Amino acid sequence: MPRIHVKKAHFDELLGKNLTIDELINFGFDYGIEIEADENDESKVIFEIGANRHDLSSAEGLAEAVGVYLGLKQIPTYNLVQTEKREQINVTAATQKIRPFVVGAVLRNITFDQNRYDSFIDLQDKLHQNICRKRTLVSIGTHDLDTLQGPFVYDAKAPKDIKFTPLNQTKEMDAEELMTFYETDNKLREYLPIIRDSPVYPVILDSKGVVGSLPPIINGDHSKIRLTTKNVLIEITATDYTKAMIVLNIVATMFSRYCATPYTFEQVDVVYEHSKETKVTPDVSIRDIETEVKYINTVVGVEIDAQTTVTLLQKMGLNGKKISDEKISVSVPINRSDVLHPCDIAEDVAIAYGINNIPFAYPSTSTTGGQLTINKISDLVRQEVAQAGYSECLNFALCSIAEISELINRKGIETAVQIGNPKTKEFQVGRTTLLPGLLKSLASNKAQKFPLNLFEVGDVILKAKNEVGSKNERRLACIHTNENTSGFELIHGFLDYLMIKLNIPKDAKDKVSYSVRESQDATFFPGMQAEILLNNQVIGNYGIIHPQVLTNFNWTYPSSYMEINLEQLINEGFLKNN
């Protein structure tokens, strides 16, 4: 949950009333957010907000929500400043290779002081860490418009062709030098991989070729926002257009209050040269959602009429009107991206009504929670394996690419789910087998007495043709190792023991049964391996691990290994036979 550190004096100034910490805590309890004093800075208060309430990510947004809820403020109305000619951003086709979208807005005749300036910067940081997904989806650039000359160009160029002085620096450098320069910067170095390996980098330029920003890394020092800045250009680049618009609306609405005419801003024309399409941003059109009063009463668990519902919604910053005794219409402002469905309206009604005021009632239907079958039987299998003399291991679900390919004598990682921006080589992909984890466990326990018997019941992660693109698959893996013998017959015997416990016979005709057949897997020693089949469908394998695989994991003793799809074994075997 995002934690917003707000200067108490600035918050009170925006609210127009001095609330004590206890009063704020009580409000937060009613509103559904956690509020506490900042133990490290007595001048600040910490607001812990819901991850969907991006409009509360600044002191301005919080003061507005508190003020409207307490009746101290009116719901603001956001208006456009009409100009003869809007600022324009021309988007080249090259940007489609890396970061295809840009949106913008202008704040005219704004007045900053230190508190407002600090809040302006802090809001951008909070949005970058949350909805912007650490700038991978969206990055925000803000500029002193009076230092630049439109129309602007959003382009993508080779790193050597982008030269400018970065924010708060004095030396001009090209984008390649900039990447090296910020490798040691604690704040910016985590964003470098977003574009570093691309042949072109995105860049915002004015009509004279002055670089405004190198998104999503840093702005130029030339257009730096200062306390004396009067006109602000907001430019937001993104890989997700919807999220870009949400972020633009938040920034524009939160700080348009400081314009000479409060709650006003100018739109920007974004011209996509490759598609000949022009988009005008931000889009200030109000979304109207109609819903039935009966639906809200059912969801919340109260009995209130249409007009009372409209009044309660006004406390939450939503203007509504009564259409009839059975139906209302709610106007959703551009900064409330969390309101998408009548159920979101019902949630706001519940908060405004008072969660503690809702009558306690038992559900109309009785349900009993229970453990998933796969988890329940997995626990029983764990007990059986442990009683057979094996010690359980718990390993990471992520591993390196090498550990599921060349280190176990397997080629390709077509079924593996890769991490987009791994922090370390140890966690590049989701594991597709439990073998690497058990081998590393052996290598970390060389001081233990032989024989060593280890097992793990855990999930592997595989690509799948579903809406997520991946799936988890529960597996059981066992490994036996000794000084002089691999124990191949012991692993084979344990397989038979497990099947007896699960009531799955071998080679039966009248029941779901299992069988084994010779396999050709380079992970195992040739001629000393087999596949495990359930009704002629492969669900696992076992064998003596190839010496090269053992050496790759710094282990020198003969070992035998078995891995089986426990999920399929339970669903297709145990449950059908029992």
C-alpha cells in the first residue's frame, strides 16, 4: 500500500483547518485509510492509501478528499483554458520501436512555494513507484515552458545522437555517457535497464532541438522547474496509453489549483505522424454511470433512498443526481480512475454511510471454507515421504537460465517463464524442474552423514495458453545419494511405495494405473533411467543422474532422482480410483 509522507502544516493550510493527529486517525478509520504520525519527522504525517486511489497520492489530493468528506470544501470543477493555438507534440514513427505513446498538458500562471514545489516532486515519485511500475509503463516529465519553444517533437534516436545537460548537472553528455554516469546513482540506476539495450532511446525536443527529457531516465537541466516557474509543460511517455492518461489527469488536477484561475489547464495536441492521427490531451470529459438504488442497498446492506445515496456520494467527491426513486446517475471526475463499475459506487456509499453504521447480518447462504484437494493431499504425501526417511527441502521458485538448461544437459527454455528485469542472474526464470534446487541443497550439506535422502513438494512455473500466459504445476521430487552407490533401486522402490499409498495399481486394466518405460533424457545416465506413465501418459521420470550434471552443481557422489507431476497423479489417479 502506498505510504504518503505529508507536511502537517502544508496539509492544514490546504484543508483550511488544523486537525490533531487523533482527529486525523479517527477520520482515516472512517474513510478506510491508515494515518499515523511520522516517528522520524514530527512535522510530517503518514497516510497509507489504497493502491487504487492514485488521486490521494499527494497532500493536495488528501486535503481535497478530507475537506469534501468533512464538508469543509466543495467538489472542484476542472475547466479548460481556451487558447488560439494549443501547444503541440509531434510523434515520429521511430518511437513505436521503444515507447510509443506520449500525452501532455499545460499549467498556466502557476505559483509555487517551497511546500508546493516539494509536493509536486513527491507526487511524481509516488506515481512512478506505483501505477507507473517504476517507470516501465509510464514516466513523467515536467518542464518550465518559458525556457522551451514549441512545437515539440517526441522522437527516438541513437544514443550518440542525443546530447544534453542532465537535471542538476553542469556537463553536457550524450545518452551513452549518461548511462555510464548514472550507473552509481542510487535512485536512477534501477531505471537504466528499461531502455539501455535498445538501439534507439526516446527523447523530447523543442523546435530548436533543445532536449527536454530522456524518458524514462531524466529531464534536461535547461527546462528545470524552479520556484519562480510560472508555466509548466507536463509530458508523459508510456507503453500503456490508458495508464498515461490516468497519470496525466492526476498531476494536472492536483496542481491546477495553484494556477491564477484555480482548477484550469490547457490541452496539448499530440500528432502521430506515422498514423496521421491527432489526440487532444488531457480528456476532461466526465463519465456518467447509472446504477440502481436497489443494487447499492443490496451490496452495502442498508435501506436508503435515491436522494440520500446522492448526498452520501457527494461526501466522497462524486456528484450524482436522482433519475427516479429506483435509479441514480453518478458523474465521475477525471481524477477518480478507480471508479469503473456500480460496485465502486457502492463502496463509496458504504464509506460515506459509515462502515460501523451498517447493520450486522449473517449471510443469506451458509458456506464452509476448506483446503484445496491438491493442497490437502500434498500435505499427506509430504508426511508419507518424510516417514520413508527423506528430509524435506524448500527452495526458491526462481532460478537461473543455465540451471534449467545446460547445467542439467537440457537444451532450450521454450516452456520457461522469464523475468522481465531480473535483479540477479540467480533469479532469471521460473523453474521448470525441481532438480536444480535439490542439487544445490546437496552441495550445501556436504558435512552431513551419508546416505542423504532429500525431497521437495513444490510448484514449477510453465508457459500456458491462457489469459495469464503461465501456470503452476505441483510436483514431487526425491533424490538419494551415497558414497559408493546411486541407490537407483531405492528410488524405484519408493515410486512403488508411493503408488501403493495412493491406491494406484501397476499395469491394471480396470483402474487408472501406472507403468514405466525406458527413456532418453540427457540429465540421466544412459540405460539407467525411465519415464513414469499414468494410463500411458508421461507424468514423470527417474534415473541415475549423469556425472556431468552432478559436477555442474559441485557434487561428486552418485545420486538417483525421481520427479513426478503430483497434480496429475492426484487428479487423474488418486481421485478417480478412490
